[in-house]
Amino acid sequence: MSDTQLPQVVLGVGGGIAAYKVCELLRRLTESDHRVRVVPTADALRFVGEPTWAALSGQPVVTDVWDGVHEVPHVRIGQSADLVLVAPATANILAKAAAGLADDLLTNTLLTARCPVIFAPAMHTEMWEHPATQNNVATLRSRGALVLDPAVGRLTGVDTGRGRLPEPESLLEVARSVLRRGATSTDLAGRRVVISAGGTREAIDPVRFIGNHSSGRQGYALARTAAARGAEVTLVAANVSLPEPAGVRIIPVVSTEELSEVMATERVGADAVVMAAAVADFRPVSDAESKIKKTEGPPTPIALAENPDILLELVRTRAQRAPEQIIVGFAAETDNVVANGQAKLERKGCDLLVVNQVGQGRAFGTKDNQASILSPDRPVVEFSHGPKENLADQVWDLVQERLAESDEQDMGLDSSR
Ligand code: CTP
């Protein structure tokens, strides 16, 4: 691909300390075949200087609308972009963008861009939570911009809380996801989704457990893509060691009982729930308080008790707790994949069941997946083979289709009243 065919990203940099992390994001963007034009604010240059941005992007860097006026940069840069990504988006930038101010090159660019726009806010928790900032975020979201929720963790100095810029690799994933979908990128805006990922562990003693091979990759791909499509995402992660997706609220759990409790709480008010976690069906009846010693001789068979079937329970209680909610299950099968899947779909009663074949190196821990998506009332959708992100997008397309249908039915009911 020639350089001019590469996606053109405008990287707007705000005046926050997290600007230093954006150097790494810039490097990752250029190394993964994007042309990047950096547009820092004057305050951003106090944190990271112009030569750094110019050297890493290989493009001239201007801040002021009065630089290089003959090229009309205040219009051209925004017009020619495929994506504008602002990181860190300070409270000040969010306020200016929401108000439509245009007093420097970045704010002019935001007004002229017709491509998708992502804001990755970073600031102190109090500034993020302030009603003024929250109003500005709501305004920008209502206009179709993707405003990611900041991550939780260490802030400048000794403070911790919500307000951190997500890590560069997860911002790169969001940028890629949005570029892949172009104009329809924020079709899940206003939706709340809950996803379980990973594999539960059932303690035998303080150092041993019964577990499974699930890496959490498919669940994390679902969370990443939903957040990149504008959804408010809660990710319930059972024993996963993957980078945190940007803009996603993560609740870590260990055992099936914990997962069950968290899902029961989090499903309230959610538009969709996806059970991508591999759940242990049984747990040891007694969880020994001290380590079982070899000198005690070979262990007697471990007595097991049945765990709750979380998916079944979510479906069973849907009518009374969340009538319109779309519920998606996953099934990993080693043989008779579609037949076993159909039987499982009937047994669980969910709206969609994503069935894939596992074993012999397939699915667990890999970046790609293959699956059939079954539903009780529509033809099977085949996902022949591809990245887990693409399968995730396919699942969200089907969820979104159902949510849109149920919105239409509600509107029909309203107008007939
Ligand atoms: N699941 C669940 N709770 C369980 C077991 C499974 O919520 N105790 C969910 C999984 O998250 C998945 C779906 O049910 O979305 C199917 O999981 P799977 O392990 O394939 O189904 P099982 O019912 O455990 O059937 P089997 O292991 O016999 O194939």
C-alpha cells in the first residue's frame, strides 16, 4: 500500500501530563500503517515538545492557525482525516469541543472533521466527575463522538481513582476498531452491555483449584468492540491476564459463585448480557483451609457440588428483572458442534448462542476464531474464520438488530396507545 492510501489519523494532544503516554501511542499508530498528523495544543507542548511529535510522526507539527496559513491548515487537516483521536482529552478540550469553540488548530480541526472522532479523557477524578464535564461528555456523545471513560488507577502524584488515560495499546485497538467500521462506528451509543470473560476457578485448597483453559480473549474482544461502538461496557473478568480494554469498567471475579452474584447485580438495567466466560460446572464441596500435604497420602476423591448455571438463571429471571434484555451464550464443543449447539440453545433459552469448536489448538488462547451463531427464531449465521474482534463485531451486529427491532415495537406500541 502506498503512503497516501494509508488511513489518515489526526492525533490531537491536550495539555495534560498523560501526553507522555501518547508518544508511545503515536509510535504504535505509525508502525501499524497509519499516517499520523499530530496537532498538539500550546499547553501540550509544555509537557512534550514539538521535535518529539515531528520526529515520531514524520510530519510537520503546528499548533496555531497562523502557522502555514497558505495551506489553510485549520480546514484542511480536519477535512482530510479518516479519524480524529484526542488524547489526553482534558476537561478544557471537552468543554471547548462541546461549546464549538475554535481558538486554536485542534479545536478548528474538530469543527471541520466529518470523520469519526474519539476523545480519550484524562484528568483528576474530581474534574471528570464534575457536572460541567459530565454535561460536556453527554453533549459530545449525543453528537456521535466516541468519548471513552477514563481508566481507574494511579493519577499524577499520589492520587488514585478514575481519570487515567488508558494504555497506548488499548487506545490503538479502539482506533483500529473505529476505522474498521467508519461512519457507523457508534451504533451502540446509549446501550449498556455486560460481558463475562475468562474461566472460573474453584478452590480445592489455598494453592490449588479446578479451572479451564479459557484465556478471556473472546470476551475481551467483545468488550473492546462494544466500547469502540459507543456502548457503556461492564466486563466481569474471571482470572484473565490481558491488557485492560479502553473505556471499559472491569470487575474481577474468581469463582462461579462470585461470577453468578456479580452477573445478577450487573444485569439490572443492561440492554444485553453476554456470557463468554467458561464456567466451572462443579466445585469441591470442601475448600480446605490449609494446603493438603503429600505426606497425608493420596487424596481421597474430591467430592463435588453442582454450581449454578448462570446463563440459565439469567434467562429464567429475565421476565421479571429485565424483560427486553438480549441474552447471548457461548458454547465450546469438541465434536458434533452444531447439533450439540442446537440442543444447548434449547436447553439454555438464550437469544443467541455462539458455538465454536475447541481442542487441537482451536480457539483457546488464539487470536482467531471460527463459529456458528445460532438463534431460536432465525437462520444460523456462519463466521467462517477470522480475528476474535471480527466475530465480536458480528455478535454485536446481531444484538443491535434485535435491540433496534424491540425499540421499533415499543414505538409502535406507544403510537397505538
Ligand atoms: N454457563 C453458565 N453457567 C454454568 C455453565 C455454563 O452460565 N454453570 C454458560 C457459559 O458461560 C456459556 C454457556 O453457558 O455461555 C454454555 O457453556 P458450556 O460450558 O458450553 O455449557 P454447559 O451447560 O456447561 O454444558 P456442557 O459443559 O455439558 O457442554
